[in-house]
Amino acid sequence: MEKVDLYRLARERMVETQIKARGIKDERVLKAMLKVPRHLFVDEALRDQAYGDFPLPIGEGQTISQPYIVALMTEALELKGNERVLEIGTGSGYQTAILAELALWVYTIERFPTLLERAKKVLKELGYKNISFKLDDGTLGWKEAAPFDAIIVTAASPDIPPPLVEQLAEGGRMVIPIGDEFSQTLIKGVKKGGKLHTKALEPVRFVKLVGAYGFKE
Ligand code: SAH
């Protein structure tokens, strides 16, 4: 069998056993996870592990999130297709691709130039045209492009960065792992009456969000 078909099969198995089995129901999210070739977002040597139930290293001490966590966070954003989404922590660009499948436009910020350039290249080769990239401290948000209908932070933060709450539209959704550097709780917030109303989703473990409103270097 062709390698491409094997990756397709691996994706189908991933969606069934890791994602649907754990309760993710949003059909659009499931469809996007079936479509995006996750193996292209990791180093060639790691491709055969790309659909495993775990995160993988992507360089600079960072990781591509476990597939289930990507699905869980994406579902929580409740994307219908017409949203402008802000993503903090581009990393491999895999989560970015999932968002680009499901929203109108994705604004993504990464602090490592090497990771940003590689993600940009892969996403361009895959044909995505609805993504804006920025090399910056994402804890400050992206003021010129605000407000956003949804904000996703894919690195762990001690608190919710205030600029991100400001830049979230009324009715907008935010997902962010909050805690210390060893363990966090995935938080979902909805902005109502100018305030973020939060609830806890699941215990998670992410790499650190490093910046003005995150952890210090
Ligand atoms: N969604 C990515 C996750 C990458 S890990 C993926 O699945 O591949 C988290 C990323 O957040 C890392 O690439 C890290 O460099 C980045 N990051 C950490 N602090 C940041 C900040 N203040 N601004 C932007 N990116 C940040």
C-alpha cells in the first residue's frame, strides 16, 4: 500500500480511538482532523509516530500537542466558519491548519523564528490562504487585528493575559491552559458583558507561555 494511504488509515484510526472515543462530537472538528496531514508537521524521522496518542518534539524544546488535546480545544471554540481566530503559540502549525479549516481567518503568533518559518512553509505548501503570521510575544495579543471571535493559547500560563480578554469580542470564546509549569487546567472562557466567564475543562500539561503576561524566561 502507498505510504499516503497508510497515513490516511492512521488518521482514521486516530479519530475513532483517540478523539471520538473520548467524547468529541463536533462533526466539523472530526472532519478537519481526518483531513489535515499531521505527519507533515513533524520531523521526517518522527512521521510514523505522528498519529500516536501523545505529543512529539518539534525543536526549540517545544512540542506538537497530542491529537485529542487539539480536538478538545478546537471543539471548545465552537467555530461555525465565519470567525476570526487568534492563536498564541504556532509551534508546528498543526493546530493552525485545523483552525484554518474551520474558521474564516486565523491570526497566529509564535516567539521562535525557526518554528514560525517552518510552520509558514508547511501551511503554504498545503495551500492555506487564510492565515496571518506574526513573530512576537503573543501574551500581548494582536491589537491591530482585534477583536477576535475566538482565542486559543497553546502554551501554559500562570494567569489569563489581560490583553487577550480585551481583544476577545463580546460572546467570543477563549481556551487556555492555566497553572504552574508542571500541571495546568484547561480553561474555557466566554466573554459576556465585557467580562470573561470561565469553567474548567480538563487537567493538561503544556510547555510554558513565555512573555510579558506569561512566565518569565
Ligand atoms: N499548537 C502548537 C503547540 C506548540 S507548543 C502545535 O501543536 O504544534 C507551544 C508553542 O507556544 C511553542 O512553539 C512556543 O514557542 C510558543 N510560545 C510560548 N510562549 C509564547 C508567546 N509568549 N508568544 C508566542 N508563542 C509562544
